Amino acid sequence: MINQHPQTIAIAGAGLLGRLLAWQLQKAGIQVTLFEAGSFTPDTPQSNRAAAFTAAGMVAPLSEAVVSDADVYRMGIYALQQWPAWLAQLPATDTPLFFNNGSLVVAHQQDTSELDQFARELGFVLPNCTGYQQLNQQEIHQLEPDLHSHFHRGLFLADEGHVNNREFLRLLGDEIIATGMNVRAHTPVDVFPGKILTESGAEHFDLVIDCRGLGAKKQLRNLRGVRGETLHVETKEIQLQRPVRLMHPRYQLYVVPKPNHRFIIGATQIESEDRSPVTIQSSLELSSALYTLSPAFAEARIIEMDTNLRPAFMDNLPKVAVQDGLITVNGLFRHGYLLAPAVVENVLAHILNKPEPIFSAQLNSH
């Protein structure tokens, strides 16, 4: 824990973690300078976007516990409480920013073994969890009337939600600018304890926080990029009230409803640092799986195909490394909106001399 509040802090990287930390530290009365290698605005070219712009914004502790562990679940439950508290601090908007109405997991009849496996693994990781329930065909229809009627079994995961991430990032960026924070876009940096190095030379601060994601790969040799691909469609022919996951032997496709009749579809998790556009194979798999969820998606308009790299360590868990003059925060993997609240509160606790940081044993590394 840092003994004295720093008066000046530099944050490298204006993705999800960088923006949240900059916002909260500025509110705490600390002078913050935020450096971003690319543009600070959401209309950044796709090749330069932070992973937070590409993400679907899901806060899915139950779903992710199946492929991780109970610690991820606990941090995710914390996120479900923290996101509404943070969003309430932003100026009011007509566009909803957070949805906390659960998610639905379904499978075609030939793939119900995948659904059974999902339920078994969920029960193994969280044996006392009551946040999910088995559904029959009628119960699925009651939750999501526009889904195809051939889904006979499903799981309703009540303890899940999602963030309207792009609108949130836009509003948060506007709020950061409104505070008068020094935001330095298009400024790649190297980071050192108490020092930021730009093309113009060295700048000194009481503390530097490195939130550069894959931009920190030269310093963090065990950091890797994991490719993800998403498809964005628009249609008024179908409504979904919550994210829907489709279990499949090769992938777990998810569909997340967004305002204005838009949907984000994703599934791919590819061990590659290739940032090139979506492949034909991926687009066909995403589109065909989407159609099987509901034939009404056949008339949906494809408005965007996006790819990005998620920064990840070997265990796919985030790390907070603290040393004199430098805090390194990285490795959100595909859990950005799920784990960011716990990670941010951990860092704030270090800086502001709060009590023992929450989840410190899971996050801290040295």
C-alpha cells in the first residue's frame, strides 16, 4: 500500500481500466494526466480501438465461472453491484447504460449434452449457487417469445447483466474532458516508475499507472493477445430482453441486445495476435448460428464486423503489480466489464490508503 496520496498521476492507456481509474482518481482530488496512443473518441478506426469498444459488455459471472473459477464469480457479483453505482455518477441520459435482467442459455436438441455439461460444471464450481434454474420449452418462450420454438431446454442465469458499453465509454470520455483533465491522445509512451517517456522527452509524476493492454507487451513478456470477432446486426423483426448463449460443440455463441434494435453476436476465441478483418468462416458460423436462434434474423442488416485482441496472461486472469512509483494493471482477457470493477477498486485502495483491497489475493502480483 502506498504510504501517502500521490498529488500527480499519469495513466498510460485510455481503455476501460484507464478511463475508470482516471475518472475516479480525478474525483478524489488528484491531478491526473491520461495518455492514449490512439484517438480518445469512440469513432477510432477499428485497428486502434481498445478491446472495451469491441466487447459486448457482458457482466456474466455465472457463465464465466464455468470456464474459470469461483473467484471470477465473486468478482463478477461485485461488478453487478458496482456498475449501477458508477453509472449513477454520470450525467443522466435517455439511453439505458446497464441491464440487469439475467441471461439465457439454450441448445438445439442434438446439442443438449453441451447444456448438461454446462450445468454440471456450474454446479461443480459453485455448488451452493441458487442463481440459475432449468427451463422447459414453455418457460423459455415466456422469457424470450421471439426465439425459435424448437428450443426445449435451457438455463436461466438470473445473476447476470450487461453494459451498453460504447455509449458508456462515450459518456465517460465526455465526463473526463468536462473535468478539465489533461488528456493526451495520439501520444504513445514508455512507462517507468515515476516517469513517462514520450517523443518529446521525459515527464515526471508522483505515480505512473500502466493500463496499456497489449501496448505493454514489451515490458510484460508473459502477456499475449487473444483474437475475438464480433458481428453487429440491426433488425426490428425480433426483440430479446437479455443476452442469449447458444451451446454448440465447437463454440458458445452469444447474442447481446443493444438499444435501437441492434445486436452483437460473438463466439470466437482464437489464440492468435492477428488483427485482420473477420474471416469468411467466422462470419458464416456467426450468421448461421444466429439464424437458428430465430429465422427473423434472416432479414437483419449487417452494420459492422469487428475484430480485436484481448490482453491476457497465461492463466487468463488480471494482475495488479505494485512497486514504488509504478502500478501495472493488465490482463482482463475477455472479462473486461466483469472484472474491471474489482480491479479498479483494488488499485484505488492501494493509492488512496483504503482498507485491505478487495480480492487482493487473487489480483496482486509483484
